Amino acid sequence: MIEVARLELQALAEFRQITLEQHTSGYKWLTASLLAVNGGAAAALLSADKIRLTDVRWAFVAFVFGILLSLASARLNQSFAMKALPSLQEMSGYWASVMVTGARDDAREKALNGKAKSSMRGAWLGQAAGWASALSFVVGVVLVGLNVR
């Protein structure tokens, strides 16, 4: 039993480390990319000499909306990651105690797993905001293409 607890504790620590590293690097890259394409497109419209802003105002709005959505995506994902950490910590504490005592508690394990799943409810919102930001860029590009003569 103590060996099982040690392995669970080690697996949780590795999972937490890998999740944090991948989450951090992936969302840094994704947020920067979404901000860059939407911000760059909005700036290009503002600085273009041969394009009247009145002709592409809705495209500009789409790019600004894409910027806001990319920031919302980053914030939402950060929030859900922070929500998940306490339940992972609590699981680690449980398995550390099992390592010492050798006694498992099925009800406690079930409750901890439920808590971990519960902390991730709604996590899809961050991903949806990221996809909506990318879609805003595409909509903006299409609107520019339709309105440039």
C-alpha cells in the first residue's frame, strides 16, 4: 500500500509539473500569436494610406474584438489553472499520508477526484475565447478583402 501511495504521489508531482510547463509555454505562444495577428492587422488598417477606415471599419472592429478575446482567453485559462492547483495539492497531501499510514480511503479518493473534475468545469471557455479570437481575425481579413477596391 505504501508503494502504491509513493507511486501515486510521484505521478501527481510529475503530472503537475508537466501540466504547468505545457500550459504556460503553450498559452504564452498562443496568446502572443493571437495578439500579434489581430493587433498587426488593426495597426495595418490604421496606417494604410490607400484604404479609408470608413470602408473597413467592421474589419477593424473584428480585429479589436480578436485582441480582446485573446486577452480573455489568456485570463480564463490562467484562472482555471489556478483553480486546479489546490485540488492537485490536496491529492498530493492525501497520498503522502497514505504513504506514511498505509491506509487508503475510497470515499476520500472519490471526493478528491470529484473536486479535481469540478475545478475544471467551464475550462472550455478559455479555449472557446481563443478560437473566437482566431475567427475574428479571419472575419476581419475577409471584410478587408470585400471592401478594398
